[in-house]
Amino acid sequence: MSPRWKNAAYSLVLLCAILIVWTYRQSKSEKPIKIEGETMGTTYHITYFDDKGRNLKASVDSLLLVFNQSLNTYLPNSEITQFNNGKSWSFELPFLLPVLKRSKEISEQSEHAFDPTVMPLVNAWGFGPGKKIKPDSIQIDSIREFVGFGKILFNNDSLWKEDTRVQLDFSAIAKGYGVDEVARLIRSKGIENVFVEIGGEISATAKNLQTQKPWEAGVLDPSSTYANQSFKAYVSLSDKAMATSGNYFNYYEEDGKKFSHTIDPSTGYPIQREILSASVFAEDCMTADAWATAFMVMGHEKAIETLSKHPELDAFLIYSDATGMATYVTKGIESQMKINP
């Protein structure tokens, strides 16, 4: 065989070898790794594509264990519980300071519709770890005197308050923050295509390699029940976070009246508005989570007005009107949504 033919044959063999390796890696990377578990009183579901086939459940669970030890109000020895039961706290874990900073920003931007110091009111109405007291108007006015984010003081080392009755509750932002931290952990391993969901809050990075399309998420229909759940809309997500707040299942009925878990800090009462659900889309899930709660407190009209001032946010709102159920979607996410009638 001439040198020319030998070189051609060698090139062909080399090309075939490269093609075989590439095909193997592609087929391997397109098999998703799925892990799930429980955290923050709810469940998590994670899907990612890793050509090394690593199962990161142990690492995820370890991270969430420490995360809860910082921000979970139902844990008696968590950092936030110890602060709520005392007067000051020096930061030990890395999660409390970032969520304080972001909470302060969104509280101010939302005109305090989002306010983590609503904890005493949450407890009074029976939606927290504290004892339900069935408050009357006098008690509500009394509790509101120590609600307000301005009553919380912090620097880079510690957190403190002048009134020991002031308490923090990050339940309206912690799941989103946890989603961000889990997604960050997985991406730190060099994994690009990741979908993280904790209790309905979502971070979607890159795409679903099985479909070669963006990740897909659903928005529950407000008329859903635990036994019969349906979706009002579907949305395609890539490099985007999503959080939904609504009064789907977290409420109770007493004397024929429904009490929502979402408390309006300005009145001290569970919200009574036409808005049924708020899904917010942002670069990070912590931001989306907090704004979803703020929009539920504001109501859809004020939320739409606020969205016009925040181009970094997109939203899908479901509310009731004279015709029944109506929806509003911002232009930035509209083309990625499919809304069911």
C-alpha cells in the first residue's frame, strides 16, 4: 500500500474513532440523571445531564441540611429561630446575610408588600410554627407595631433588633434561595444543563438534552385540588428562574370563611383580593420568589403597574373578574407561554 493510501486509511480510522467517542458521549450525556427528596416541608426534584454520570444527591442533601439549619423557622436550633427567640445573632453560616440584603431591597422596591418581619402575624393567623390565637382587630393592631423591616438591623457580621418581639420569617423567599444554591452547586461541577425544583420554585439552566429544547414548567390552575391538579399554562425556560405564589392549598376555613396564608403587612390580615396566582420570572429564583409574594399582596392591578417599572422581571398573573378567570402576561415571557383556556 502506498504512503498516500496509508495516510488516507489512517485518517479514516481516526475519524471513525472520533465519531464513535462523540456518539458515545452524546448518548451518555442525553440520559438525564434525576434525583428527588424532601426539604423545607416540601419536596424537591432535580434533573441534569452529566457525561460523567455523577449522582449528586448526597451533596444536594448535605447542602440543604445546612441551609435549613440557617433559615428554617420550624427547627428549634436554626439561626433564624435563635434570633427570633433572642435579641441579636452573629452570623455563623453563609446564608442569612445574603437573604437579609435581598429582602431589604425587595421590601423597599415593593413598598413593603414583601416583608419578612410578618412572622408574628403569620403565627397569629395559624400559618407558622407559633400558636394560633384567632386575633381580633385590637390584637392585630398591637402586633403590627412590631412588624416592619426597618425594625431589623444588620451589618456584615451580625443581626439585631431593639424590640425582642420582632421576628423574621423567610418562607416567602427561602425556597427560591434554596433553588439557587442547589443549582449553583450542580453547575460548580461543570454541569451545564440543569433543572431544579423545590416546592414549585424553579431554576432552569441551558436546555433539556433529551428534547434539545428549553426546559418546560407548568403553572397550576387555581381551581386545582390535591386530588385533581391541572395546569393553566406551560412555559419554556432557559437560563431563567420561576416562582409561583398562590392560595392553592395553604389556607383554612373557619365559620364559613376562607383564610389565606398570604398576610398583608399593611393591614395585618390575610389577603382578600381578586388575584389568584402570581408567577414571576427572573434571573435568580430568590428574586422571583419574593416578588411573587409581593404581587399576591398587592393584587393584580398594582402588580401590573409595578411590573412596568421593573423590566428585569416578567410575570404571569391569574385573577378573577366579572367574566370568571382572567390572565395577564408580560411581553418578555409571552412568546414562551402556552395558556390553556
